Amino acid sequence: MKSRTKKLLYQYLPALFLYMLTLSACENSLDDIKKIASKEEDKPVSTSTNVEVIYSDSAKVKARMTTPLMIEFDDPKNPYREMPKGIKAVFYEDDMTVKGTITSDYAISKDKENIIDFKRNVVVTNAQGQTFKSEELIDDQANKKFYTYKPVVIDMGNGDIMQGVGANCNASMYPWHLDRSTGIFHVDEKDDPAKQ
């Protein structure tokens, strides 16, 4: 009886081994499929060159954005668009006068958060002649404000310079409110009461 059991065991052992090998191979390939699928989510859905986008509200143009390259990603949790070669945005008043511009070397627009994050060499100009510079500026479109937590330098347009770490302003890009601010201000000696 023992020899018959041994004989059966030796006879079916290779088949059992092959079956176990097949199961483990299937498990590994399922893991590989999951990895590939997760990588596929990060791949762009579309790529566009020389893009111009017009934003309007109630048939009035509010902004015009241009970028040499826009890459769209269809992440189910948070779809977004990248502008890796820079962006220029021009913002308009109701009468189509320019109220400000923003340029940066990179930008990302996140649909669900309703923000555009401008990064690297961000330069903002406003209708008052001020020039804002930082390495990041977030356009919070839902709350109609701009803000950053990065160091900021603002040329006030009259020779005065303001610096700070962090800033915010409303959608008109004026006035800027700086956190931890310092400045260089030019004082005309004729206007200084101590000199009179």
C-alpha cells in the first residue's frame, strides 16, 4: 500500500509543481498589470502646442492665456494641465483695458481645486505700474485671490522696493499685502519735516 501511495505521489508531483508555478506566475502578472495600469493613469491624455485660451464671464473677456506647450492629464481624482515651457496670462477689466499680466517658466492648472499654480520666475505686473516677483504664485479662482508663501520682491514703480515672505491680493492684483515685510523707500529731503 505504501509503495502504491509513493508511486502515485511521484506520478502527480510534477503536475502539482507545474500547477503551483502557474498560480504564482498568474499572481505576479496580475501585480504587473496593476503597476502598469497605475502608470498609465499618469500618462498624458493629450498634448497641444502654441495654445491660446480665452476666459470669459457673461460674454466679457476676463483673461487670455498663451503657452507653447500644454499637457493634459486625466487623473480621476484630480484632472490637471501642465504648461512645462512657460505661460503668459493677461487679465482684463470690463472695458478691455489690461489690469495685469503674469508670466512664469512653468504652471499647473488643477481643475478640482480651481487653482493655477505659477512656478519659477513668476513676474506679475499690475495697472498701477508695480512689478511683483517670486518663485510661486497661486491663482485661487474660486476665492478670486492670488497668494504665495514664498519670498517676494515688489518694485513699487517709483523706486521703492518691498520685500517679504508670503503675500496675497485680490483679483485686481492691487494692493499687495506682504507678510514679514521690509522695504527700501526713497524720501525726498524737501518733504522731510526734520530738515526744515
